[in-house]
Amino acid sequence: MHAVAGDRIHFKSGTVGAPEHEAEILEVQGSNGEPPYRVRFDDGHESIVYPGSDIQIEHPSSG
């Protein structure tokens, strides 16, 4: 898993019918783009996350 500040992280729901969550990666605290990540969720809440295998990182396209 590799991320940089500005990437988006998508958390899939582990419960049927529960919504997925998204957040912007504000800071990569691990080495070489590895977790933990400081993120801001769309509702403004900030947290440190150690994502598992149920996430997807989206790198914004430049241009």
C-alpha cells in the first residue's frame, strides 16, 4: 500500500447496507508511503488510520 498527501482513501463497509466512507489523506506518517495515515473524512472529522485490506487508494489525476 502506497499513498501520498492528497490521495483519497475509500473504506468499504463490512456490513451489508452500511455506507462506504471516503477520506482525504492529509499526512503519510509511515515510511515510503506506508500507513499510518492522518485523514480527513468528508464530514470534517480527522483521524489516524491503519487501513486494512478492505480499502482502496485513489491517486488524483494531474492536469
